[in-house]
Amino acid sequence: MKQVGEVEFGKKRTLGTPEEDQKLIAYIRRYGIWNWTQMAKPAGLARTGKSCRLRSMNHLRPNIRRGNTTKEEEIIIRLHRVLGNRWAAIAARPHGRTYNEIKNYWNTRLKKHFLKSQS
């Protein structure tokens, strides 16, 4: 497994800078999202398309909420009973959270409580 900072496909992995974020936002506003694998270079970013997609979806969307999820725990548990590990489908509900954030929250906090209540 590669560590942060190792070179992959000729590009160095780094955290997103505010300048890169502004370039990505401006490019998406002007041209829209058409092909993540092809748009990094025309946007002027030295990143992979996957990196641009994840940055856009998990950090730059204005409707994403951060912080504690107290009231949503019941909703996540209920949806997990119905949908299983379909995190994108669970995140599509009006939570304002990314599928990755919900999945990580489930795996780190809720799963233990859920398994205790099942037995």
C-alpha cells in the first residue's frame, strides 16, 4: 500500500491547497463535470481525476455538513437494516453527508452498538 507522499503515475500525493480548490471549483462552474479522468489537466491541476472527484465530492460541496451526528444515528441504523452496506444509497437521503463519511461513522461508532443490540 502506498503512503501519502509517494509518487503514483508521476504525481505526488498532497493535500488540496486553497489555490487548487479554487481552480477546480472555477473549472467545474465553467465547464461542468464531463469526465473526471480527463479534466484534471485542462483545469491546470497536477492531480489524478480520481483525486479531483474525491476532493469535489467530499470537501468542496457547499451542502456538506461536518461535526457530530446525534439525531442521524437512528436514521443511519434504520437505513442500514434495510439497505445493508449500500453507503451511497444511504447518503442519498437528506443527511448532507458524504457516503464515505457515513461509512466511516458506521464502521467506527455505530457498528459496535448495532451488533450489541442484535445479540
